[in-house]
Amino acid sequence: LTRSGLSMTDWDFRGKALPRNKEEWETEFAKYRGTPEFQKVHALMTLDEFKFIYFNEWFHRWAGRGIGMVFAGGLTYFFARRAFKLPMFARLGMLFALGGGQGLIGWWMVRSGLKEETLVNKKDPRVSPYRLATHLTMATALYAAV
């Protein structure tokens, strides 16, 4: 939606800190400059413009992780206190798994836009619309399940 997803070119399950200095920003920007999106759409982008889209994607990923951590913490707490009967715990565990799956689908979606050979439209590098629809459908299903 913000067209910032391709600014982060790698994925780590644990996440990563926002770059802290000019050197780290330059390293991330260099990775982005190697993508088809930069080369065909944003070739004139400055480091400051890159910082904006990178932050959008970084925040999006950390918001998802944060929701997952809060959910897992609460689930663990209530499980330890035996506050849920098994059917409720199973349902909440399924929701947690769907949330994790949403993160994996998001990365699968982003990967589709990072390499020339996986692009659907070679002239306008974007994530695969099919993978984007999968990511949105999963988010809708997760929301509906809650």
C-alpha cells in the first residue's frame, strides 16, 4: 500500500534494528540500489527519500512482530494459570499460527519483487499481485477469526 515493501531486501525472523548511522544506512541503500525497483522506478532516489520508505517497511514488520509477542506473552501467561480450557487454547494457538503465517506470506510476497526473474511485469517492478492478494486475504481471514 505504501510501496515501501521492497526497500528492505532481506528478512530475519528476529527482525533487525533500524540503521543507526550513515554507514549502516548506506549499506541498506546499496542493497536497495541492486533491486529492479530502484533501477527502473527510483533511480534518482536520494538517501533521505530511501530512509522514509525503509522506515515505513521497518515499522510495518516490527508492528507485526510486536503484536505477535504481546499475543504470545498473554497466551503463555493464561496457559500457565490454566485460565483457558483446551478448545479455547487451541483456537488462540491457531490465531497465533495464522499471525506467524501472515509474516511468512509477507516475506514471500516481498521476495517476488526483488529479482528480475520473479517479476510479473518487467517494466514496472512490483510484488506479485497474486502474492499481494494472498497477503491481504490472510490478513482478512486473521481479522475475521479474531
